[in-house]
Amino acid sequence: MSSATPDEAVEDIEPRGIAAERLVFFSDAVVAIAITLLALELPLPEGPTSAELLRSLGHHQSEYVSFLISFAVIGGHWRAHHRLFHYVTKVDGTLIRLTFGWLLMQVIMPFATKVIAEDGGFEFRFVFYALVQVVALSLLLLMAGRIQRRHLYRVDTPPELFGGVYHGLGTMIAAFAVSIPVAFATKWAYACWVVIPLLGALLLRLRRRSATGAATPR
């Protein structure tokens, strides 16, 4: 009788690297579908004249802005996932489950985008969208931790990879999480999604500059 755990079974079934490649290809396909669904939800401008078409575009401004925001957000998710999985050589059951949870959030994104673009009930709509992002980013963070702890990455993985991933994801989680209570005070809560990551990047740059200066011999 085999004593292999479910997490180890994936490695027994498929050669090293094949399962990881299949998971990446599948994830890329799901993300591509999510972005396509975003575009399909865009309303068409209506009107017999150019002036009425322009007015119609203005009436649907919130939908178009929401589309651009979600396009950038999904692109950011994919970029972080791609950066992390570029060095993954094998997967286990837990990593697969975390990936499917993350993909579920990507599929929900078009619906969340439609919700946040509607009128009225700003707090609920904003909080729902922000929570989807917090969950998705947290799952990515858990995936990174799993990959590092179980040594599912290549031997030539840059030593600074995981630190950079943790910092980037942690900053974005903080941005969306902080924006939730701010949304109950002002509609400018969107600014948290930009300001906090910029501050995080600035602090990281200053920290690296300080570390470089300290390491330079006088």
C-alpha cells in the first residue's frame, strides 16, 4: 500500500516540471478569459449623431473607468503570478488548491467590476470589490509562502525573489484593506489604491539605498 500523501501524489503522477507548466498554462488561460469578459461587459454608446454618441459615452463613464481599473488590476495579478511561477519546478496539492482559489477571484472580477460601476450604495459596492482583491492577493501571498517553504522552485531562483514578492503583495493588500474603512468616510477611498503602493515603493527604495550606503566601505 502506498503511503504517499495527496500533496506528494502530484509529483508521482507527472514528471518534475510538467505539472507546474500545466498549472501555469491553465492559469494564463483563465486570466485571459477574465479579461475578455471584462470587455464583453462594456456598454455600447448609442445615438444617431456624433454628439449623442459622445453624450452616451459620458453617461457610461463609470463603466469605462471601472474596466480600465480592473484591467490594470488583473494585469497586476497576472504579472505577480508569472514572476513567481517562472521559477516553480513542481507543485503539490496545497499549491494547486490555492491557485484555484486565486483563479476563482479572477473569474469573479468582471462581476465585481460591474457591481462597482453601478449607481448608489457606494460603500457596499466598493467594499465588495476591495474584498475580492484582498482575498486574491492573500491567496497569492500564501502561494509564495508555500513555494518557498516546500522548496518548489529552481535552484537558480534569485535570492531576492520572495522578499520582493512579499513586499509587493503585502503593500497591495494593505492598500485595498485600508481603503475599506476609508470608503465609509469618502469616495476618495480609490486614492488608497495608488497612494499606498507608491509610498511602499518609495520606502523600499530608500531602505535599499540606505543598505547600499551602509555596505559601501568608507
